[in-house]
Amino acid sequence: MVRPRPRGVAAAVSLRDAYSATGAAWRDGPERVYERLADVLVAASPVSLDGERVADVGAGAGATSRAIQRAGGHPIGLDLAEGMLRVDRHQRPPAVVADARRLPLASGSCAAVVAAFCLNHIPDPEQAITDAARAVGPGGVVLVSAYAEGDTHPVKAAVDAAVTELGWTADPWIGEIRAQSIPALATAERARAVAGRAGLDATAEEVAVPFPDLGPADLVAWRLGMAQVAPFFASLPQGARRRVETRALHLLGPHAQPLVRRIVILTVRT
């Protein structure tokens, strides 16, 4: 979550504020999905992170920082949304507010930079990848993940419909990143092209990550905790929140297809 070009400043501020307002709601829903995705991304590292300093760009509520710790690394979190960094701040690794395109890190100060599902929020991810490579010393790695093109699940439409019935409308920043930012990293070919524009050699692959343990209620909680919906949902009275959950479950149906997230992992060696 970073400031895009001047033409998108308003959208970037709205994006930042939406994520800041999401806070604990992320932990209560989306975190179950993002925790597993973080482990998949960290496990893709071609170099050991054990004992190494690793920057977690777009750290959010800390899922990727915890994955880095499980791999033996020493993470430092960076995110533009201060509200996300406040979640569990006394228990989590060090974290600071920062722009992904201007990391407050000395050149060569990290063995790795991991950016999970955040560079697809900006219109020029090559700038962020360039700065990440600067922060990584020789022999290190930059790991980036984004959602693959066409990745979806019926719960998205079910939750959107349920909150729309109570007055929710999508903020402009949602349409802007979907049209301008997300496509750039949504295929392995395009992700490699982004690294190429940054003058970096990279590999990229699409990976399917299943979540067979998540039932319909878990899926609804995931979507209600996402930043585009969570602030609106939290503003509703308790009874209205229950109605939204019930309505979304009804629209989804009791036999929802299992969730499988399709992601692109971009790996840049320095």
C-alpha cells in the first residue's frame, strides 16, 4: 500500500485509510487465508532466510512477518497503513510506516525483501521492486506475490451483494487498482516483464493454494474482513451485521465450492 503517481494520489490515500480502518477485522477473517499464503511465498525463497534480516513490505497485520519468523528469519515490517501495524503491536516484530517505493533501509542491509499482495496496489510496481533490490545485498532475493488473473470465488459476489443491500458502495480506489494496478502482476509473463522494466532478471510461476478446511462461515468472514468492505461492515449496528452474515451465507449456499487461491510468485535474485 503505497502512494502512486500524482494522478492517483486521492485513490492511494483512500486505500491507505481503508486498510488502516480495517485493523483487527483483518485478523478475524482474512488472516486465515493470508497466513497460509505467506508460508507459501516464504517457502519459495531460493535462499535460506534462517538467521537473516528480512524486510516484510506491505506487512499489514503481520502474517508474512510470522512466516518469516517460522523460517528462522528476523523480519522488520513496513506498511503505509499505520492502523494495520497497530494490530498486536506489542507482540509482533518491529514495524514502521513506510512507502514501498522509498524503503527506509540502507542499501544491502537485508538478505531478502518479501512483498506479499501489496505491489499489485500501485500503478508502477517496477519502482518498488527496484528499491527492494537496492535494499537487498548481493546473493539475496526479492519475493513478490500477487493474485493470478481470474482468481475468484462465489463468496466475493455473495458478500458484495449482502452489504450492497444495506447501502455499501465500492470506493473509487477499488476500481482504480483493479483496472490499472492488479493486471500488471496477474500473470507470470507480465510479472517477469515488470522485473525486466526494472532491469532485473526474474522467474515467475503461478501456484494454486487450496483451503479445504474453510467452510462457508469462514469464507464469509474472510470477505467481510477485507479492506473494501470491513470499515462499512464495522459501522453497522450489531443486528445489521448479523443480517449481512446470514444473507451472505444464504446467497453462497451450504455447499460452496472449496476455496483455492491462484497466485503468482515473482522471484528476483540480486
